Amino acid sequence: MTGGPAFREKSVLHIVPDIDTGEALTERQKAVLDAALRLLVEEGDQLTMTAVARRASCSKETLYKWFGDRDGLLTATVQWQASKVRVAPVDGKGLDLASLTASLERFASDWLKVISSDTSIALNRVAIGHAGPIRRKEGKDNLGAVVLENGRFALAKRLKPVLEAGRQNGLLDFADAETAFRTFFGLVARDVQIRLLLGDRLELTEAAIGGDAARATQQFLALHGAKTGPQGPRAG
Amino acid sequence: MTGGPAFREKSVLHIVPDIDTGEALTERQKAVLDAALRLLVEEGDQLTMTAVARRASCSKETLYKWFGDRDGLLTATVQWQASKVRVAPVDGKGLDLASLTASLERFASDWLKVISSDTSIALNRVAIGHAGPIRRKEGKDNLGAVVLENGRFALAKRLKPVLEAGRQNGLLDFADAETAFRTFFGLVARDVQIRLLLGDRLELTEAAIGGDAARATQQFLALHGAKTGPQGPRAG
DNA sequence: GCCGAACCGTAACGTACGGTACGGCAAGCC
DNA sequence: GGCTTGCCGTACCGTACGTTACGGTTCGGC
């Protein structure tokens, strides 16, 4: 590229073609993104291109060639992490109250573990920092959308079939799956995420998470469990 | 936990004595902080000292003299806003189910209005951005603590007496006021705050807020309303 | 061996911004 | 008047960091 603004359009190959997140990456690129991710967790949003290059043992020129600019690197990093978190959907076949309860507790427990993890906190922090008002001309505030899409909305997408299977089998009673999901979400997460994001110490032990998951599940069943079956509250 | 605003003497160095109520501020200083607040809402965290000075029609030198440094200005701004938000506590006397329900709905509605306001979102964004890992040598992460103290914890402090009055009068049944509060918090806020912080459009109309407040209140009463009227067998 | 592509390491550039210094001006006080 | 105080406006400095440029090295293909 001696002289001419040959590829000034700075987003040809960097963009990471929307769907196959993580698919079109070479091993080396994944390693670089892992380094960036680690740095993001350690240093927060003020990680520098130089630091990423040094940590990943690659040159800044390579970073810019692969990811376009700092935002591109950040976006790719967030998407890369998101692509690693994909969880297997739960099959809602032959559902009885016990297995439904177990599924809900599992979802609650997994979700609490996710939102209290260092990685999630760091990612949410950077995404929130980038979601300022009218930032950039057009799209580019992808970070918040990506995090949301792979966090809260992915959870809803996986949980709703379970809820609807429960309704189908007469175990649950609700009018709108979306509303029911949000109730469950609120009962599980409560104030945990905002407190952690704001820097509140709040160590969630394995035991505490298990207890909270059971409590949230029982509360949800108390609200939306079908009245026809047994639903005794149990110690939690 | 988090008893009072744990001030490091770092920020006391420069003006802003540890009155977090914004009492010791001159009118001019309040005007400057209002300008900073407006700018914070408009521009997010990347507001500059120069921009604040220009907006407030004051010199940068004055900003530094009054607030020490950028963080001091940010902290003072957050505290200034917090001091304006103080809400009158609800008196929980002669409580019957109707007035309890009304109180809870009021709390829920107020809280939803707060967390969906531009100001709250901007403040939480900047506080979260400042709550990174091991930022600075000492204290300095005050922002998150301040926001938490004047948001979620202030809400708890005002709501708990109402809950306990409800229990006293046999209207509510719960073991731990803190846990009960967190349940109510979760039922009210659900995913609203995190979605807004991450940039999700999510217009909350007055009507929607009212509906959500009523729903959350009914759900809370379903979970913690006394089943047998004002003569429950439980003694503590 | 030669060539080109990809990449590393690092120096260099440009700029934005936090922080400081200085001149000017108005008000109060002697 | 002259001195002091407090503030505005602005020029200035230092640095951090995003971004670019360039020389050097490795590696695959012929």
C-alpha cells in the first residue's frame, strides 16, 4: 500500500460477518482475542492497544489489520467471549414438576454464576461504558447490543421453551411467556448485577448461589405454578 | 454492610468536605455542578474539564480550585444529584392492606421512574465505568459506592420500615426484611436497569410503569402476604 | 537461492485532554 | 488611589494513547 489510499474503507475484513461469530477466526486470532479478554478483565476499559499487542505477542500493525481499530478489537473480543458461552438448550420433553423445578434451578444457578463472574462483569462494564448517548454516527454501539443479545436475550430464548412446555403440561400457569420470563429473571438476579457492576463486594459462594436459585425457583412456582398440582414450599 | 460513605481522605484533600448532602456549596458551585450534570447526561463519561468550564461559564482554574481534579468534580456532581433526590420517607402508621398496597406501588413506581431516567442512567454509567478493577491506589472508586448508597441502599432504608410495619400489623409474612426487600426489588426492576444501561431502547410510559408497579406489588403480596389475616400463628 | 506475504517489534506522529500559569477585570476594603 | 481577593478567559505544557510507518525476520512456493 505504497501511497494510494488503496483500502481506506477500513471495514472490509474487520467486521466479523455478523452471524458466524468466532467461526472465521484463525487460531492465532483467537489467541489474540483471548489475550485481549484477559486484559479486559484485569484492566477494565482502559486497556490500550499497546498492552494488547504486548500481551498477545503480536504487533499493533497486525491488530489494526485484523480488527480495524480499537472499537473493532473490543467488539471482536466481546463476540468471541459470547461465542464461547453458548450453552446447550434444555430439552423440555416428558416434563414433570421435579424435572421442571430442577431445570429452573439450573437456569437460575447458571445465570447467577455468569453475572457474578469476573469476565461478565468486565464485559458488561465496557459495554455499558460504550453505550453512552448518541455515541458515534451510526451503529457501533454494538457492544451493548452484543452483550444483551448473548446475555439476557439468549437466556430468554433458552428458558421460554421450558416455561411453555411447563404450561403445556399443566405445571405452569401464565398468560405471557415474556412476562413470566422477566418475573423469573427478576427473582433470580434481584440486585446482584447492579451491585457488582457498581463495585460492591458481594462474594457469592457456591452454596449461596444454590440457595438463591432454589429460593427464586420456589417463588416463581408459587406465583406461576398451576394450582392443580402439589406445590409444597420446601426449605431453602 | 456499607454503613456510611467511606471517604478516603484523598478526596477530602481538595474542598468538598465530607458533607455529602451538598450543604456547604455556594450557589455558584451548585450552578457549576448542575452544568456538569447536564453535560454528563448529554455526553456521557467523556465529558472534559474544558467542556464543563465552558458550559458553566467558569474557568478551569476555578474548577480545579473547587474540586481538586476531574474525579473530585465527578464525585461532587454525583453527590450533588444524590442530595437532590432525597425522597420523603413514608410513614407506616395505621397500616391496612389498602394503604400498604398503595405504599408498595408508590415505591415501585418511583423506583422505576428513577432507574429509567436519563440522569440515573448517565450517573450509573459513569459510576460503573469508574468501578473497574484495582483502579487507582486508594479509594477513589467512591462513585460506585455513592450511587449505590443513594440508590439501592437508600431505597432499602426507606422501604424496610414499611415492610416491618406490615409484618407487625399481620399483613406481611417474612423471615428477613433484607431478603424480602431484595425480592421486591427484583420483582420491580427485573431486567429494566441492565437493559437501559446497555443501551436497549425501552420506552417506559407512565402507564407501563403504573402497570408494572401494580403487578410487582401483587406478586410480592402473593409471596409474602399473610395467609391468615392479622393473627398469624408465627411469633417471630 | 529468490520472492512475496505475513507478521513482529518499535519508533514516530498527531491529537485530545488533564492540569497549570498568567494576564485582566471587577468588587471590596484600607 | 492602591492593595487584595476571587474569578474569567486563554494560552500553554506534558503525557497518554490511537494510529501509522518502517525495518527485520520467518515461511511457503518455485
